Amino acid sequence: NKDFEVCSIISEEMVKELRKELEACDCHFEGLDEWQHRWDTEYKHRLSVKEFLKDKVIGSKRLISMPDRITNTINSEGRIFMRPSVISMFESSMDSVDMWWKMWLDFMFHSEVHTLDRLCPGVYNSMVPVQMIQPIKNSKYPAISVEEEAISIPLQVLALAIFDGVLVHILNTVAPQTWQPIKRSLCQAFNQNKGQEVISILNRSYHDADVIFIQEAAAGFVDSAKAGLGKNYLVLRPYLLDGYRNQNSIILARKSRFVEGSTIDVTEHVCRLAGGGKWTAPGDLCVMAMKGVDGSRYLLASFHGDTNGLATVPVLKALDEAVKCSYRDHVLIFGLDANTHKNHTPTTQGVQEFHTKFTKMGFSSCWGHSPTMETWTTRNARTYLQPQLQKAVGMADAARKGDVNLKDWIIVYTHQLTAHRSERDNTGDRRFDEDMVFPTLSFPSDHAIVSTLLTRIYHPDARANDSD
């Protein structure tokens, strides 16, 4: 009974201001009359909670989650910019919608940030956050129409403004004195120094690992890893990093196991075999060919799959093709967040189906001959303060209804390596708590750490060698 129309929060005057900013932007957005029409006919009279925040179609179109991912927190050559939002680390006061709106417009259209160029490593581009937002393609997200794709950037800006404004209004209504202090304390616990906490765990509990695969790392984490782990590890990154989404795959290779200076970045080769940009975006995949001190040649790969896991098999096939065509004498070790799920559907990659496919290709994994959901590697639940409210889970149901899936794998060729003593860790101390929902205040990841001992399979006249 307390639901309210979107236009009671995002007023006509605010929409006029937003359109004025879009028209003045160097991006030269087209279709703003169509954009205005959609506001007038599709959005402004929606009920904010029932028909906007909880709308599954908006979630499927990624109209809020995609721009939030890009603009929530921006690393600008070491300086951090946060979008004025309930769900970012933004710390200034947002005591009213009017106060929030002025800061929001200024951030989106007038805050100059410097982001890594996706095509020129080491080069930074100067822009404002709205210029970072990318079109949403109908070919990748069929829920969005071709007509919406044509105006998808300004449409994302509108949806994000509605989302942020509605949440500011709700929290200032239900908890005006307490929500901001609570938010600041949570941001300090979960987000500030997250990279250093990851490095601390690796130094403390995994200092004996020979290869470490990391996914969804911020571009700035590469430099932090070199400073905190570079004494013992080669920190390997793909030629192209993602400075927008900050979801990069990297590899740490122990210097005592691998020859420095022997590394060749073959990421782009494998990406081309996987269909170019169809299945991978910059930073998703990192593939390095290198020589071991044992005289063997290795192909190390780290990958972060899409939400539904549909890119995982195409990327694995591309790796297999690369090995068979160009790297036959290399030992492949593939560490990945496959985003596999308990149930297989036409739009979701299932665990058992994935296992069956890679087994037929000659691969095996750290989870043995019959992986089961008993070795799940994620148990997390979305709160109500995130871009897809329809996926939110109440605290009492977090363990039962949350994302409990086996998503993380270490994959090798069956004829090259055998995995032993595979373990999960959701504490940072090489322990796994079956009842824990994570991340936690002391464990910053929403995926468990997966570790295994790999034994080389040699010819009878060769000496065995273990690698962790």
C-alpha cells in the first residue's frame, strides 16, 4: 500500500535536466525523442517497487545492472570515483532526493575520469562516466529489442537514475537516521582494502602454490599483486585489460617453477578461435604460453565466464583447438569460474552437462570422475539493495535460496596431469565452513578458493613431478 509512482520521485523537471545533459554530451546520442516517448509511456507511471524494481524484464535487459557495473566504482589512475548511490561506496550525505540528484548529475556528466584504453595497454582516456556506458546488444541479450538497442545508452542512464533515486527515497523514508552510518560501516568492511585482504590471504595460506588463477580482478589489482606478491610470483595479465567493468583474469606463476622472460601472451589467439568478441570481453580470458624450469612448456589459462555459463564450453573448445594446432608440446592448466549451475537449461550451463562435454574432449578436472553439488563453491544471496530486486533473498532464506552452485574448476588434459587432494576454502585459512554464506567480513570473495595437487603423467622413463 506504500508503493508509489516513479514520477513522484523522478520528476518531469529532472527528466528535462537529464535530457539536456544527454543532448550536450559529446557522445551525440540519437533517438532522444524515442527515449522521451518511452519515459512518457512506459516508465513514469510505473509503481516503483512492484513494476520497476521487481520487473524481471528490466533485469533481463540489463538496463540497470550493466551501467551500474561500469559506473558504481571507477578507478581513475589510482583515484577512486563512486556514483552517488545507495549501492556504491559513495560516502557523502544523501539526505534527500534533491541533494542526491545534483550530485548524481554532476558525477555522470561532469566528473572527469581516466580509464584504461581497451585497445591500447597502458594508455588512459579522459572521459566522463556516461561516456563509459556501452550499448546493450540484442544479439547478446535478446530481451532487449532492436529499437531499444538503438537507444540503449540513454535508456540505461534513465533506468539507472530511476533506480538510484527510488532507493534514496525509500531509505530516507524508512530509516532516515540510520541507513547512511550502517552503509558506511559495511563499505569499510567489505570494499575498502579488499585487494590487500586477497593478497594477505594468498601470502598467509597459499604461499606454497605454484600457479594461482584469479578472476574478476580490478585493473588496479595487477599493480597491487606485483607489490605484494611479485617477489615470488610472475604476475601475468592479458595484453588488454578491462578498465570499465574491472573484471579481469590474471595468473600468478611461481618464479622458482617458471622461466622468467619465457612468457608469451596468446590470449588474443584463443579469443579469435572462440569467435572474437562473441563469447569474451577484454579481461575475461588470460592465456600464457611459458617454459617451466623442468624443461616442459606450459599453457596456463584463467577465465571468467558469463553469468549463465554459456561462454565456458566455447572457450574450452578454443583452448583445445589452440593446443592441437599450435601448442601440442605444452601442458595445459586451466583455472576458471565457469559459472556452471545445478540445473542445465537452454540458457544455463549445467554442471553435469559441462563435465560430460569436457570429458569427451579428453579433459578431467579437480572434481574427479563424478562432480556433484556437494562440492559447491558459491553460497551467496543477493540483498534487496542491488540492481535486480527480483533476485533478492531474505536473510532467513539466504542459505536455502541463495546461489549455491559448483562454479569453479581446475581443468587439465587427462593424458597430461592427474588431480589429487582437491580442496575448497571459504575462510582464507584453508578451511571450508559448510554452513557459511560468503563473502564475509574476513573472506572478501563470493567464490571459494579451489586448490588441488597436480601430478604429471610421464612416459615410463621420465621422473614424476608434483605441482600445486
